[in-house]
Amino acid sequence: MKIFRITNHLERVLGLLKKIEVHPKGIEKMLPKTQVMLFHIKGIEGFKANLLKQEMLSIGGDCAISKKALLSKRNTECLLIGTRKHIKILTEKLQEQNSGLKKIAKILKKELETDEKENIFKANNFTFNLKSKVLIMGVLNLTPDSFSGDGIYKDKNYKKYIPLILKKVEEMIKEGADIIDIGGESTRPGASYIKVSEEIKRVIPALIEIRKRFKKIPISVDTYKPQVAKLSIENGADIINDVTGLRNKEMLKVLSKSKVGIICMHMKGRPKTMQKNPFYKDLIPQIIEFLSRSLERAENFGIERERIVIDPGIGFGKSFEDNFRIIKYLEEFKILKRPILIGASKKSFIGYILNQPPQERLYGTLSVLSICVMNGANILRVHDVKEAKDCVKVANAIRNVWYTYQS
């Protein structure tokens, strides 16, 4: 007799059950029992937390609650612990009760359901299915003060840089870029605000020429200014990359009148001050709550969810350790059921580990990209397209492989 420990991946367990020749109906019953699920519930009344615990214990699961939950009438937190089957049974029971827990049941039911649209990203005439594909977004910095040192403009005679811009875009496309992201204002830590008129001068002429030359590549414009977004859309942009997370109603109005894709990023504060001792009581839930509210605001303006990608905002109002945690626990953002973009290329947390300037952070960046892919990233915003493309091909092949048994 031999015993082997099995990794708890759905496809790994499914393959093994088939190898053992379990009856299909048996597989259907047993597979949900192998998938452990954890749900952190915040802002729940103490007595309701106790009800959840009792219900979970009655079906073989559990619910961790505060030791003060029985005595306090104030809101508390709890952790649901159970298999997929436990959560399914709990959801069915709560829907039949008048215990005030139907809202929780509704949320849990939605989480259990497979939503095919969660992997779809629409941007004008482009539609991407990101279930098993990772896109590379190449960065084109039209700034004199980019943190990475690759800003194209060195003076205000912007027109003379158009040939260089077109050459750079052509190189990125040949190297495998799936999207080109144009930025006219630096949002590095400590960066100063620039006027709308200045950003327009930097971005729009370049965008017009890029769109003329390259018609088959999606173009993103990195801006949080509604006026710049409107002009960009009118001149061929397919995506608007908003680092302020759709907080501006005027931006939402502009976006609602188009079919462009949207990148909704979390940022704490503003670039000028965002890295001055950023602090979170509960990092990932707070970012998820922010992005969830942004998605709701967009929906209120009639913007379809399939047009939105979320970005937890690596380096934007985050400590070095915050960035590590976001990347390590990236899969938790899947609860929002939208594709995830990560912009970690050459950022300071990599330099913090390696003690290297931005120009020497390629290998550190590639390490981060691999981990992001394995943890569920769908789009990677990068400076070095060719190297990132090779890295992602390998990491994504590993992510998508299934454990198979030879007959």
C-alpha cells in the first residue's frame, strides 16, 4: 500500500476520481465536497453571526465568530468555513428562512454560480475572452518625468517626436503587445498635476497618428481627466485607463456615451501624496469594497460590466508590504467577477527587494509577472514587451495545464 498527498485543484481531483472509475453520479456528489471555501463577512449583527454558526454546524461546516458576539448587539465579523457543498446547502436554507440572512444567501449564491461573462472584456469593436488568455499591455510614456526613465518627450516640441513614437509602437506590436497604453501625465509617487490643455497637447496628436498607422491594435489612454478622455475617444481610443477608479461623475458621463473599455484602478489619495504613510485596517477587503462601489457607479450610468477591468493599483497608495500581499492573495479579487489588470513593471517595491534602480528591475519584474499570472491576473501592463510576452507564455501554459491520466 502507498499513500500520496494530492493538491486540491479542481481538475486534479476530477481527473483522479475518473481514474478511480467512480460512477459519474458519485463524482457529481463528491467533487463539491473536495473544494473548501472561506468567506469573510464584515458588518454583521452578533446574533446573525451566531445563527450562521448554528446553521453551518448543523450541516457539517463551521463559522468562526467573535468571542463577544453572543453578548454584543454591535456589528461583528465572521468567517464561514466549509466545502462548496456546505455553502450550497447553507444558501438554500437561508433563502427559505426569515432570519434576516437572505442578503448573505443572495451573495453566496452568486459566488457559487459560474458567470461566463466574468472573463469577457469588450472595448469598442474588440472582444477578449480572458478565461485562459493573458494580455500584454505595452506602456508608451509621453512624459518627460516617467519613473522608469522611458518617457519619450524631452522638451515641448512634441511634434518632432511623432516618428519616434510610431517606431516605438511598431516595435511593441512586433514583440507581441496586445494593447498599447498611452500616458501623457506621470502618476509616479510625488508627481505634480498637469493642466488639461498640456495633457491634450501631449496625447491627442500622438494618438491620431498612431490610430492612422495601426488600425488593428487596441489603444488605451491613461487619463483621469474627462476632457482628455472625451477627445481620446473621439480620436480613436478603445480603452480609458482611469487611475482614480471612476470617482469623477463627469468621467462616467463621458464613458457612458461610448463603447470603450475601461480600466478601473484603486488609488489611495493622489499621486502627489499617495505614498506618505499609506495605511489600511484591512487591505484587500478595503480595495475590493472600493472597486465594488466603482462598478456599481458605472452600472448606474448604464455602463456594462463586460466593458470594465479592475486594477488593485500596485504602488498607488500602498506600502511595499501591501504590494506583496495584493500579489500573493490576488485571487481574492475574483469575487468581483471581472478581469484583473496588474501594473507592477519596474516599480519601487521590486527595487526595494533588489536594491536596484528602475532600469535594472527587468528580472525582478518577470518574477512578479509569473506569480501574478499563476494567481489569476488577466492583463499585465509592462515596459518590456518581448521579455514579458515570453514570461507570460510559460507561466500561462503552466496555469492552464490539466493533470491527465494515460489509459
